[in-house]
Amino acid sequence: MSNYCDIKHSPTFVDWSTGFLTGEGIEESVKKLGELQGLFQDDSAWRSMDPGTVVYRVQFWRPVKDGTAGGLFWGATEVRPGRVGDEFFMTHGHFHLNPDRAELYATIRGSGMLLLMTEDGETWAETMWPGSVHYIPGRTGHRVANVGAEPLVFVASWPSDAGHDYERVLTSGFPKRLVLRNGAPCLV
Amino acid sequence: MSNYCDIKHSPTFVDWSTGFLTGEGIEESVKKLGELQGLFQDDSAWRSMDPGTVVYRVQFWRPVKDGTAGGLFWGATEVRPGRVGDEFFMTHGHFHLNPDRAELYATIRGSGMLLLMTEDGETWAETMWPGSVHYIPGRTGHRVANVGAEPLVFVASWPSDAGHDYERVLTSGFPKRLVLRNGAPCLV
């Protein structure tokens, strides 16, 4: 049916059971523990772990050029289960360079926390579980931690002119960290 | 866990098996056959059918005010199976008032066609099935038809300052229609 009557296939597919993307033009970025120096508070615990351990991977589809006004991107992120000391495996996190740009997350599988931080440093978290949909307003830094025993997978949509500011998270950091306290995740 | 350690729940949830949204602030719009005069080509077939028949329903979450720059909305649409004459049940379709604004669709269940039309009237369709992800560029009218026997459900994300131009579809129409020909859907 694909070339019949001007009917085409979409180039991109999401597996709703895993969240993984397949198709043309899917880009992928894998982050291993060894690349994440300074992200976790317990540096000696970080040094004692295998630097080849995968912490998270991001797949994304950019149907238009980065920076295009009015366009949208689609992505899927998997955060592996694990901790560095008492701190849960998490993504690096970012603000958007175009500061008012928002982002949407929807959780496919696993159990996690979305950490959010205003420009003034106010920090809170939202629980992520299969089906939870999250709105990340503009001017709000965001990172995701896996607090469960399974991979955490979520899909995301963001404006193609949002851009990513990773430096700001590296230099000023999130003022609160998500750690295991008495068997439960806690922002401290 | 919801009020422990600054941890909150997301207000919105999507059931990945059905695509339906639940939670605070979900809006819903139901379109019945009787409200869709002029949408289908075969007017006498349309008049012979029960005007209370549901053709589609849209659920949406607007976490920010309509018109907000940089924000995003999330929605879920169900198109019921059926035909008016030989033309498949479909959504009204629209352009965006802010013309360069794009939209993303991802199919949860069912079998459908995404009809796309440029401002010059060039028209084509993309097949929708569970997992297909579709990019609708700016300046491109879009409507969805259910070509299967089950409900067609997809989730969508679009900029909160996109706006909807329904008039343009009503007045000039899509130059091609999706009909049943020799047992298969065809753009004619």
C-alpha cells in the first residue's frame, strides 16, 4: 500500500512496550559513568565503579533542522537502574537556551523522578511511572532519575528551536539531590 | 510518597493501551455526524445516517494558556470506524493560525491515514498504525481518517501558540478524499 494512491509510510516508529525508536534518521547518544565526572556527589563511589557502565541513552528524531522556528522534535530516553553511593542514576539535565521553550515527557515503563529547578534554584520532583505525563515549563531545568529496579523509559517532545544549556547545570548544579533515605527516594 | 521530600505527582496520565487521558484539567470535545455537515462528499449518505453517531473525540491537556509562546499542549484523539458512503470517518482537519507551527502524532492503536495538504493544495497521506510517529510541518493542513474496523487512537503534541484554522479546510477543502476503492483506502 505504501506507493499506492499517494499513500506513504511514516519514517519513524515507537515501540510502545519499550519506548525505543526505529526508522530513518534516528540519532542516538549513550552516556556512560566514565563520561559523567562531577555529576554525582560521591566522587569516591563514582571512582570505584566501572566507567563503562551505561547510565542512560537518548534516541531522538529531528525531522527539521535544529533551530527551526515552530518545529518539534521527538525523543525517547532510557535511564538504567543503579546508584552512585546513595544517589540514583540520572540524566545530566539541562535548561533550554531559548529560555521560554517548554518540553513534554510521557513515561512508558519503569519508575522514576523528574527533577525540576527554576532559575532561582527552587527545586522539586514529580513521580514518573507508566502513563504519567509531565509538563516542563520554560525557564525550568530538568533531569530524570531512575528510582526503581527496571529501566526507566519515557518519550519526549520539545520545540526544535529550544536548544540545550548543559553548562548551567554543571556550574551551578541542582541545589537538591535525589538519594535513597530509609529505603525511599528523597530530595535532600 | 506524593508529599514527602518535595515530591509531587504529575496531574495527567495516559493509558498506553487505549490512549485515553485522565487527570486534572483534561478537556474533551466530541464530534457527532450531525455536527459535520459538508465534511463528507456524499450528502445524501450523510443525511441517511444517525446524526448522533460519534465520529471522533479529542482529549487535550493545556498546561499553559492558549497562545503562550514556547509552550506545548498534549492531546489524544479517537476516530471511530465507519464510512459516509465510500468515504472513511475522519476528523475535520485544520491548518495552524500561526502558520509555521508543526505538530507531532504517534499512533497508539488502530489503522488510519494522516491526510496532509500544503498551502498550494498538494495532498498526500501517511499510513498510521500502532507506533507510527508522524511529523506535520508548518503550513500543512492535516486530518486523520480511520480505515480499519477498530477505533483509531493517537497522541499528539503541538505548540501552545499554534492556534487552529478550521475555516480554511471548510472553504477550500482538501482537494483529495480518502475513499474505499476495490477494498482498499485510496486518495482520489
